[in-house]
Amino acid sequence: FDARMRERDTGIDAEAPVRIFVMGTNRWRYEQEWPPARAVEEHWHLHGGGGLGRQLPEPEEPSTYRLDPDDPVPTFGGATLMNGKYLKGPAEQGRIEARRDVLLFTSKSLEEPLEVTGRVRMVAWLAAETPDTDLVVRLCDVHPDGRSFHVCDGILRLRFRDGGGEARLMAPGEVYRVEVDLWSTAQVFLPGHRLRLQVRASDFPRYDRCPGTGQNSGEADRVMPQRNRLFHDPERPSHLVLPVIVP
């Protein structure tokens, strides 16, 4: 305001155009662009039994996640402005991760710092038993003492998997490749920490429950139970795409 409207020399034009706060190390840093062009894209693959790592998966059976219409996964933390009892930001996820309808994929403990700065996304192969369902994914930072904290998350309603606002219902049992945008972050996962991905079918009431019928929530007369299969094998290697800053 001072520089443009009052024509004062504030020094702002000598600063880099982007300033970010890097969590984990908890430092402010200037960048020349967003996202940083020097970030290297890494694929962290999901593995049967709940593993997460850079190596490709072996031939494995898919994992299953569900939606119980009467007991959706509750909203707990994240980039929300919901008031009242709903926590915001990097809430500890123990109560959510203890649920049977939340899949967890966790890496081994890191030996070196891992900085993830930029846009995070997930590429997934899945099949549903209903014409529509949700894929909710959340990246977490697991501390050495086992506490798991929210970093970033995203959701995709599968009938909008092709983007553009055009709805296309799913054929029950057919496998689809989809991408979920987890938005952006700037997070250093420190040595001794682990990366964790949550996969579930709801985040309520931040997002409305998917009826499963292909209808809009306001028009549906019921919410169907949903059962989805998430694949992680050499032909369908579901994975996180992480923008990694190489030292």
C-alpha cells in the first residue's frame, strides 16, 4: 500500500516475489516463483499391508475402504474455517486413524530430512460397487513418538473424475485411474519422522456425504453404503506425487 498508493520507498521491490513458511524447520524463506521450479517430482507408492515408499509395489491384493452412511469419518483438523468444536490446522490424528474405515499407508523412518514444497497430489486406481463415491486423502507427519499430524489433504467425488464439472457415473466394479489434488504445502519431514497417507470415503461435515447413487446430496433420498477397492500393484501403482526440494 505504501509503495504503490503513497509512492514511498519501502524496499519491497528488492524482495523476492514469494515468501513461504516452511513447517518442520519453522523458518520463513523467500522464493523466486511458486511453486519452486527446482522441486523434483517423486513418486511414493502405496503397498499392501500399509507401506509407503519410493519402490514400486509387488503384485498384491487391493485394499478396501468403506462408507457407513450412519457413521462417516468426522472432520478433524485441516484447512477449514468451521467454527465450534471443529479443530483447524495440524490436529493430531490418533482418534481418526484408529477407525476401521480409514486406510493408513506409512513410510519407514527417515534417515535424512525430506522437504516437500509445492503442490501435492495422489494418483490412484480404484473400483467402486456404487455409481459414485468419494476418495479423501490426507498426508500426515508421524513423529518419533507415534503422534500423527495433518499436513495437507484433498477430496475427489468420483463422478467428477474427468474435471470440468461434467458428471460421469462409474460402472460398478470397473477400475478407474483418478487424481486427487491435496493442495500445497511447505513441510520438512525430519529424521526419525515418517510420512503417512490416510485414505477414506468421507470427511463430514466439512464435505457432505456422497449419496453413492449419482445424485446431488440435496436431491438424494438416501445415502448408500459404499465399498471401494484401492489398487497398489505393478500395473496399477497408486502413489503420492511429492514436490521434493533437493539440498
